[in-house]
Amino acid sequence: MISHRLKDRLIDTGLVGSLALLLVFFYIPIITLVAFSFTSSRVLTLPIEGFSFEWYGELFRKPDFLPAVANSAMVAAVSTVFATILGSAGAIAWIRYRFRLQNAFRLVTFAPLLFPQLLLGVVMLLWFSVLGNWLGFSTGLATVIIGHVVYITPFALVIVAVQVYGFDETLEDAARDAGANGWEVFREVTFPLLWPGIFSAAIFAFLLSWGNFYVSYSLAGTARTLPIFVYSGIAVGSSPIYPALATLNFIPALILVAFGELLRRRALKRQSMPSTEE
Amino acid sequence: MNIEHKTWKDPVLIAVVAPLAIVMLVFFLVPLAMTAVLTFQTTQYYRLVWTWDLKVWTEVFSKPHYWTIIGRTIVMAIVCVVLCLLIAFPTAYALATRLKSYNTQIQIMIVFAFLTDAVLKTFGWILVLDRNGVANWMLGTVGFAPDSLDILFSPAGAMVGMVYNLVVYPMFTLYLSLVRIDRDLLLAAYDSGASRLRTFFEVTLPLSRPGLYSGGVLVFVLSLGAFLEPKVLGGGTSPLASELIRQSFETRVNWPLGAALTIVLISVGALTLALAGLLAMKRSPALRRRAA
């Protein structure tokens, strides 16, 4: 029997170990970037010789850095609003409604998730170019936003759909029994219950848009977002300003992700407590 | 679950469904159709000429060079799928069945790594895989020879980046199927005398098949369009289809050719999806019944 227990112990260690190794794999480039952002030398190889903040200053002195930040922030803010609203509406239609052509609706709203981003960008670029020829506009931040909304909405939809699925509908019935009309039920019961899911979908959408390279790269025309700024920079040659930028990028993202996830989880737990079955 | 049956006369349904449907129609389906139409046009002096011509398609099918690259892209995608599933299965299983009290924290860490700017992470891999980088230093401390890892600017380097950026997808789908497995089924298997290994192969693995399939297909389709990793970590010596498509748009300004290559790649992806769908339906009678 001891060998049996030993085998169990080995399996447990192996599984937990694989997960730990995966986290190491995920965080190796991230931690490396943070470490190299404080180097005092221009060369990005080990050993790191000295400690300095000079590359942060260098980064801010780059003339096209702050405009790229502003562009990214604008694009991410607008895309987040649209993707979250459309995704939430879509999630309700996916899970709670039954209507004609629902399968076609599901297919079309899910398909961008199964599409390589580069091809999504290319396909939309062709369309905007043809359309632009007819109507006299060229690609820029507006087309980037449209591209991001198409790419990100399915992600938001899936996240909100999970919340819609784990939803305690007796609360809605109770509100209806108490005399609330359809809109009042939505405003007072449905929306507050879905809010944690919607909120984490919004955070997800914001960060996906903020870090998006492929779609922006195809659709930005001459405009530059942050990932395009980095890409065109590292294509020319590496410099410690990019690790510095990465480090600045990580801090707010980590806070947002942690906050959103905790909120959503707490709400899911609260909801599933009274009845454990679906 | 409160399911509401709605008709298209209901203004609520239209308000909820129409905006998203229209966005996807106008900015996803129509562009896709447009791309297909463009493959039948030609260019002259870098300008698009509207004709109906099979010139581009004859070029695509007569140049083996294109098919070598597309073939290489498919091989890379298959290798990426295998590696991603091999990594995702044990880790998703561990996440679903072990470490219950740290579950939230680990998931937050994974989500954060996934949501970080891909260009920056890929750049981070250059620093890690460099000859004097972190990976060689780590291998050195365990006793390997210096410079023992030399995969930066090679297909293997690109593969590291692709697996890194895509492994989250099968982890997610596998996790979803693994947490849904009823513990009573496992206990029943143990009670009837099955060993852990036997239970794994006869209960856990079959029940996790939906996650395995959907994760694998997702990685395959998404890696067909990998561009950043081969370009930044692969060194450009063996270009993939995405690079070919980008060149035909940017360098050669040949839109119909770029559109045709895009359609070829999308067709490979769509065929894979359709095959996987058929396979899944064959395996699962429940799905077949729902489709009928």
C-alpha cells in the first residue's frame, strides 16, 4: 500500500510541478524585460552591469512615444465601450433568447475568435481600401477602432455569457412577481447581477485593444499605436527603452486584471452559494 | 435558466441582436466576400483594375514557391498544436483538480500574462533566447555548456514564441471540460477496482475530448496567421504564409495576389474546422441529435 501512496504523491508533485513550470515559462520574458529596464548599459545581454533609470527618461524623450500612448488610450477606450456593450447584448441573445436564425447569429458573432488576427486585419484592410476609394477616406484610427471592435467583441461576449449562464433567475421572477415591468427587472435585477461579468469583460477588452498589434498594424495607415511604435522600433534595433516601456505597461495592467478577476469571482461565488446545481 | 422565445417582431430582440449583427455583417462578412471578389481582379502599374480574370489564381496554382511556404506554415501549425496540447493538458488538469486554494491567484497570473502586449512579450523572448541571454545563463547554472541553446532567429525560436502566445487557448478549453467532470464518475471507477491510470484513460481522457479538440483546432487556426513570432524570433530565413501575404500587399502592391493567398489560408483553416466539427459529431451522439 505504501507504493500506492507513493505513486499518488508522485502524480500530485508532477501535476503541480508542471503548473509551476508553466508559470515560469509565462513569466520568463516578462521578468526579463523588467530586469533589463533598469540596466545602465545599452547592450541587452547578461550580465546586467549596473542599475539606472536613464532608459525611462530616454523613452519619454522619444518624440513619437507620447502620441502613440495617446492614440492607444483613445482607441482602447472607444473600442472597450463598443465591444462591451455589443458583447453583453450578444451574450444575452446567445444564452437566454431563442429566435429564428439564432445559429447564424451565433456563428457570425463567434467567428472572429477563430480567425487569425493578421488575416482579419488584411480582409478588413481590403474592404476599407475599396470603400475608401469610393467614398474618399483613408485608413486611420477610426478604422483601427472598428477592427478592434470586431476582434474583441467575441471575447467580451464569452466572458459575459459565463455570467449569464451562472445566473440565479429566481431573483428575476421574484421582481416580476412584485410587479416590476421588463425594463425595471433589467435595470434593478439583471444588470446589477451581470455587472461583475460586464466589468471584467470591459477590462479584458481594454487590455486586448491596448496590446493589439495585428489588427492595428493592418488598419492604422500612417497613425501609430503603442504596439506599432514598439514593433517599428525593434525592427530597427533593440534598445533598453523597450524594456522600460514594457515595465511601465505591466503595472496598471496587473492591477486592472487582479481587480476585475477578484470582483467577478466574488460575485460568482455569491451567486452559486444558494443553489449549487445549474 | 429563463429561456425567452422571441420573434423578429419583438423590438427588444431587434435592439439586442441587430447592432452586433450589423457590425459583424458589414465589417466581417462583407469584407470576407470582398476579398474573394478581389482575387478575380488584376493590377496594372500598382493600380487595381476591375475585370473578371483568373490570372491571379493561375499564378497561385502554378508557383510551387507559394505552396512550399503554405506547406511550411501548416507543418509549423501542426507542431504548435502538438506542443500546446502536451503543455496544456497536465497544467489544465492540475489547475482543475489540485491547488484549489490558490486557483484564483494562478488564473489571474495566467490571464495577465495572456493580456500583456504581444509585441513586448515577443521582444522579451529575444532577450531570453539570446546567446548571452537568460535561458543560456539558467542552463549554465545547472551545468550545461555555455551557448548550449542557440535557437534565436531559427524556426525553433519562432515556435517558442508561437507556443507561448497560443498555449492559453487550449488551457482554457481543457480546463472547462476537466472541471465539469463529475467526481462521482471517478469514484465509481475506483470503487469498481480500476487503477488511477485506467480511470484516467477510460473516464477522464474521453470526457476531456471536447476541450482537447476545440483547443487543438483553435491553436491550429490561429497559428496559421502567426506573423510576429516568425518575423521577430524566426529571423526571416524561412518565411511563413503571413509574411508572404504581407509582402504581396506592401512590397509588390499586388492586392489580388494577397487576397488570393489570404483566401487559400482561410480555406485551410475553415476545412480544418469543418473536419473537426464532423469528427466531433461522429463521436458524440448528443451533438448529432442536436444538429438534426
